[in-house]
Amino acid sequence: MKSMIALPALVLIKAFGLKQGAFLIIFFNLAGYLYIALSPEAYLPVTLLCGVVMSSLILSMLVCLLDELFTIDAILARASQQHDDSELIASTPSILTNHLKSVFDLTKEISRERDKLEEYFSEMKYSSLQMIDSANKVSVNATEQSAATESTAAAVNELTVSLGEIVSKFSRVNEAAERATDFAHQGSQNISDLVAEFDMVLKDVGDTQQAITVLGESIETVLSLTSAIQTIAEQTNLLALNASIEAARAGEMGRGFAVVADEVRNLAASSRETADTISRHMADLDSQRNLVADKMHQVTQRSQTCSAKALSTSEILNHIESESEHSKLQVIEVSAITTQQSKATEEISRSIERVVEGAMENASIAQQTSTVADYLRTLTTR
Amino acid sequence: MIFVISALIALLFILVAIQLGLTKKKQKQQFQSTLTLVAIIKRIIGLTQKHRGLTATYLQGNQSASTDIYALRNEISGLIKQTNELEQVNIESRWEAYLDHWQRLESSSMGLTAPESFKQHTSLIGTLLYLLQDVAEHIEFSDMEQQLKDTHFLWREFPQLVEYIGQARAVGVATATKGESTQIDKVKLGYLCEKINLMSDTVFNKLSAVAQVSENSQLNQAKQACLQLVSLINEQLIKPNKVSIGNQEYFATASSTMDQCNTLLDNELNAIVNKLG
């Protein structure tokens, strides 16, 4: 029924548009009033028909407009309740479409701005979450780094102390090397003295050997003299025997001579015995001399060996002295390097301490960043 | 007198009927023009998205992309010319804004920084997406709107999903070209992955409810392509610092995902055109 009443106005509006349709209805009504005013009484039915048409057109227009207004109200109420502008499209009215579209365009632009902001906040929220995550990781890493750096600093401190001890040890090693050099030098000098002494010993040994040779010659002479004495003693014994025989032949006259001859023979025997003893002693002496000569020869050889070894030892000691000198220089150099290293490790230690401070500060900053990002996230979700 | 009045009333009815017929015809013509405009704008959006991706790889040092960029520009120019011939476009203020922005971007895009180029292109595509919605709403507010029930998402959420994939393609291809993923790239890509996941859920759920021509297998395929792209971005561009995937491989994968979504969208739009046309 309602749609039947609204149909004429709806057809006009659909055909000519809202403004033109409304204008036509007004025009028809004005024309109707004019006709009613001017028409003769004889055309009363026509006049009444005209009145009915005019009224129905106005009624149709009113019903149409009211229906549209109620529809729009309902649409706006739904859109408002659901906060969704797509509701404005869901049930489009028949004649006030452009009016509703204007409202829709307005809300659409607002919702686009809202969407942009939402998008912006959504991205900010996501970025803040990422930032929180990163800041937390940085915080954990910085804390771990801080702990690791502290351990490193402690190790470096220990290293510095060790290097200080090494420097001190090197100083003692240097002193020992210096002493070793002195000892080597002294030893070398002593060996040189020893070599000189050995030379003197060799000279003395030479003199002794010469004396032994002379002694040998003297023993030879004594032996030849002893042999001559023995010969004399034998000849004397023979003479004494001959004299005894002659004395025996002389009888009583030769008795005294026999006594003398016996005495001479006894002297000869005694001389021979003495000569034999001398000869034996001299033979022993010669034997001893030969032994001494051999020993002296051995002494000479050993002295020469000792002298050679002493010379060799002297050379070795010289070498030791030279090497000790070199070692001393090396020790001085190493000591200087170690001192530098000690200073470097002290610097490293100080740097690491600064790194530790920085790491702790970073951890604190990361924690603050995380807090700020979290706050940012809460702002974007309001 | 009665005859005269009756004749006038009859004439009036005839006039109203003729006017009603003319109005309907005009509305239908406008409707057809609007559908054509929607198709062209959608095509321009696709080409501008591709232009954004190729410009990003060009600005990261891939000089060989310039040939494709110039070819795209020619294609876009042809479509702009075609659009300007449509009367419907004259009432759209965003079209003028697009033309102005595009002319400026076309002349300067090769000399911009990569982030600035991305920002300009994304803003331009944003204008086009709004334009697409504005134009498509003329269809929704037309007398035939009852036949387009629940299709609003086809020019609102669906193009936005394709746009998110396009943004991920542009950022990702630039990252793959330079071979490393910065923290900013990771945040951007991570955000886009989140958006693609959310939007693809919404879009494919709505589409499966109102799809006119798309089959379930096509929907699942496109949904899987979106999930695989997100997974690829996570594995190849977000987790590692050094990017090993080639820019062309990534561009092809992302483009394939966009193509699958666009095919679905085009099919649905064509179905609407066929239904209403």
C-alpha cells in the first residue's frame, strides 16, 4: 500500500531526478489550483479528480521522502553502532542516494584517515615490539659482554702482575748472566795461568829428563868404574894367589909374605864384593832411573794433553763468556720488551675497564630503550 | 475539455516513460564506463607496483632493469591516455592527483634514493587504491547494487592484500639485490608478512563465501602461495643477515603470488562485469 502511494513520486524522481521531480509535482499542483480557481462549476467531477491527483502527488512525495528519511536514519544508526561505513552501502535508499553517498564519502575520508593512522600505529607497534626484542637482546648481550670483559680485565691484570714478575726475574737472570760472564772470564784467565804453569812444568820435566839422562850417563860411568874395580880386584886376587903360592914355595921364609898375600886376597875379595854391591846398587839405580825416565815421559805426555785440554777449556770458557755476554744482551732486550708489554697490558687493562664501564652503560641504555619502546607500544595500543 | 485534459495526462505519462527510459540508458552507459575504468585502474595499479619493484632493484645497482622500466612506463602512458578519454574520470579529483604525482615520479624516480622511491611509489599506489574504491563505489551506489551484495572487499581489502605483497616484493627485491638484510629491512618485511597473513585470511575467507567463478582449488592455491611467500621472506630475508636468494628468483616468486591473487580478483571482477553488463 505504502509503495503504491509512493509510486507516482518515485517514478517522477527516477525519471527526472529529485529536484526536477519535486519541481514537476509543485508545478502540477500550482496548475491544479489555477484550474480549480478558474474552472466552471459544470466540470465539478474534473475539478474533484484534479484535487485527488494533486493530493495524491503531494502525499506520494511526502511518503516517499519520509520513507527515505527513515531508511537513511536506520542506515546511519546501524553504521554508527557498528562503526563501519560499509553499512552505508549495504542497504542503499532509492532516491536520496547522492545524499547518503555524500555522508558516505565524508565518513569514508574520515575512516581513511583513521585507517592511515591505524596503519601508522600498527607499524609503530610492530617496530616497537621489534625494538623491545632487539633492546632485550642487546641488554642480555651487553650483560654477558660485561661479565666476559670483567673476566678478561681480571686475566689481563693477572697478566700484568705476571709480566711484572717476569721483568723482576729477568733482572735477576741478567745479574746471573753477568756473574756467569765474570766467572767465565775468571775461569778463562785461570786456565790461561794453568796453561802457563803447565808450560813451566813441561820445562821442568824436560830439565828433569835431561838430569836423568846425565844421571844415567854417570851411572854408566860408575858401572864401568865398578867393572874396572872388579877387574882389578880379580887381578889382585890372582896376584895374591900367586903370591901365596910363591910364599908357600918359599916355606918359612915366605910365611909372612903368605900372610900379606892372604890379606891382599881378602882385600881383593872385599873390593870385589864392594864393587859387586856398587854394581848391583847402580843397576838398581839405573833401573829406577829408567822407571823415572819413563814416568817423566808419561808426565810430559800427560802434561801436554792437560795443556792442550786447558787450552781447549780456555777457548770454551772464552766462548761461554762471549755467549754469556750475548745472553746478557738478549736478556736486556727481552727485559725491555717485557717492560713494554707490561705497560701495554696495563693500558689494555685500563681500556678493558673502560669497555666494561661502556658495556654496563650500554646494558642500562638498552634497558631504558626497552622501557621506552614498551611505553611507545602501550601508547600505540590505546 | 475532458479530452484535452485526458490527452495532456496521457502525454505526460508518455513523457515520463520516455524520460525514465533515457535515464536508465544513461545510467547503464555510465555503469559500463565505470566498470571499464575500474579494470583500467586495477591494471595501472599492477603496473605501478611492478614499476616500484623494478625501480627498487635498479636503484640497488641492477642497471639491466631500466629496459623493463621504460616498457612499463609506455604501457602506463597508454592506459592513462585510454582513461582520459572516459568521461567518468573527470569527476574523480584523485585522478588529477595521480597524474600530477606520476608525472613527477616518472621524471625523477631513477635519481631518487631507494627508500624515497619506495615511499613515493607506495603513496602513488595508495592514491590509486583510493581511486579504485571511489570509482567502484559508484557501482555499489547504483540501482544494481543489490546484485553486488558483499563484494565491497573486492575493491577494498583484496587490492590492499595485493599491495602488501607488492610492497614486500619491492623491499625484498632491493634487499636481495644488495645481498644483505638490514634491521630496517627486517622490521619492514616482518611487518608486511604480518599484514599479508592477516589480510589473506580475511580476503580468502570472504572470497570463499561469495566467489562467483573462482574454485576452491584456486583459492587454496593462492592462499598457499601467500603462506609460502611469507615463509620465504622469513627464511631468506629476515632470519639471515647475508641474503643468498637471487633478486630475480625472489621477484619471480613474489610476482607469481601477486599474479595468482590478481587472477582471482580479475576473474571475480569480470564475473561482475558479465553479470551486470
